[in-house]
Amino acid sequence: MRNAGLCILLHTFVLSSHLLVSGQTAKNSEIARIDRYSKTVDDFVKTKEKPHLIFADVSHNAKPKWRKFASTRALEKFRETTETYTIANNWLQNGKIVLSVFTLFSESGDWAKYVYSHFRRDGTLAKVESKYSTFYGDFVYLEKLYFDERGKRLAKNVEFKDLDMKPKVPDKGYLNDNAHLMKVDYYKSASKLPYSHLIEKK
């Protein structure tokens, strides 16, 4: 009886280990697939001289006010008299947003943040890459997030570099005081982007 119980326990352990390894392998395969897809989007974007859709938050208070601009030149003309600290450039394939790039920066210019969101052709979020750079803290914070088609996060990778992109351990006090700036806002589908209401439906 004791041997039978031990055999059952051993079988359960082996089965659990197998399921764990299988699950991890499936997740790694999905992440690799997302990386391949993101690269095809990036390669596509490189062939385009300018973004297809340009938006900016023109509000100067806590409530965002998004505005659509006809071109980068039109946005730059607007910024000659009224600065905007959040800009979103978007690239489309077959009429759907596949890449959205947010550029955020401070009025003083001591920090800047870039958020690259790759969307699948069905509109779901596949991958987010962000880069937060600060002259005051003298470091770069890199974050990479992966999502499956249901919006579940598959992985999160974080790195800290100095401004020359060499590994660095940043000051903990600065991290605690500025965690809100490093935080990455992301949208699990293109339809949830904060300016989606300004996009003409086709």
C-alpha cells in the first residue's frame, strides 16, 4: 500500500512537471511569434516616410484633449505657438493601426518617454516597448511587455542603462519619487486608444 501511494505521488509529480514545462514552452513559442510579427511591422514602418495618423494631446490640464493633425508639418506649426507634451504617431496596414508610438516629455526637457505599441491585424495588443530617459536621474529605463490575443500578459522584461546605454543601477530614491513617470500606459486594443474617436471609420 505504501509503495502504491509513493508511485501515485511520483506519477503526479512527473505529470505536473511535464505540464509546467509544456506551458512554459508554449509561452516562449508565443513570445517568439510576437517578436517575429513585431519585426515585420517595424520593417513595414521603415518603408514609410511619415506616419499615416498623427494626434497630440493639446490640453494643459489633467484632462486630455486629443486633436488630429493632417501632417507632421501641421503639428510642428501648431507647436510654434502652443506646445504639446504628448504626441502619438500611428501607422496603418489595410486600414488598421499596427503601430502606435507615443512620445511624452516634460516642459523642462529633463525627461522623455517613448512607448511603442504593436497591434495585431485584429486590433489586439501584441507587444509594448517603452523607453524612459532622464538627464536628472542619468539613466534609461527599458520595459518590454508581451500579450496574448485575450489580453493576458505573457511576460515583462525590464532593463536599466546609463545614457550611453551601458548597464546601470539607478538611485533608489529617484525611482521611488518618479515611478509615476516611468509607468507605462498601454491599451489592450487599438479601439481603446485615447484618440480612437477621432479616427474615421471605414
